[in-house]
Amino acid sequence: MLTIKRLSLADARILIEGARDKAVEIGVPMCIAVTDESGQLISFERMDGGKITSAIIAQDKAYTSAGAKRTTESYGIASQPGNPAYGINSAIGGRLLVVAGGLPVIIDDEVVGAIGVSSGTPAQDTVCAQAGIDRLLATMAPRD
């Protein structure tokens, strides 16, 4: 029997809040998706002004990070010609994304979900996704 650690809806809301606050700070409205460890959507927010096309991209970034248990950026590097995962981005109907902005959420060395952010540059997307994770981890830290 397996015991599975998974993000809750409350956790997903904290992740989105952290990513949204960073997006506001940098002035780029984002689409933000959070999935469980299997890549199934828990929560999604499209900020006012977030790109319409980025709604699906954000969800697919989170899906990819959860399923691959790695960042979408690292998957992008591994999927270049001559590398072991070359062409993987065409698998599953093109759902696997290899553009930065998808990060796994790791708690106690276990992937419990993922966050995907899209609408900015890949670097901006990643910064916002990391801000979401940082916010979640801050809520879990022991308080003195």
C-alpha cells in the first residue's frame, strides 16, 4: 500500500498567492496553475491581463513538472538534439512543456505537486513560481 503526500487546496491557494504577489511586484500579470503530484489540476488563476494562451501553458508547465519531477527548464535542456530526452516535448499530444516556469513542489525530498506560471519571459515566470513555493515553505517553517 502506498502513502501519498499531496498538496491540499489550501496549499495551492498559498502557492498562487505568493506567485501573484511577485507578479504584481514585477508588473507582469500571470496565469498560475497548481497541480498535485500526478499533474492533476488543483487550482488555477488568470490575473487580469494574463495572456489567454498562457492559461493552458501554465497548466501544462505544472503538469510537466509534477510528472517529470523536475523543472520544465531542466527538461528543456534535456530535450535538445543529442540529449537523452530529445523530442519528448512532442509526446502526449505536445502537453510536455520544456520552457522555464514550471517547478515541482518538494516537501521532505518528495514531489507533492507543482506550480506552473506563464505570461512573462521564462525568467519572470520562474521567479513568480519560485515566490509561490517560497511562500508555501514559509508557512510550513517552525515558528519560535
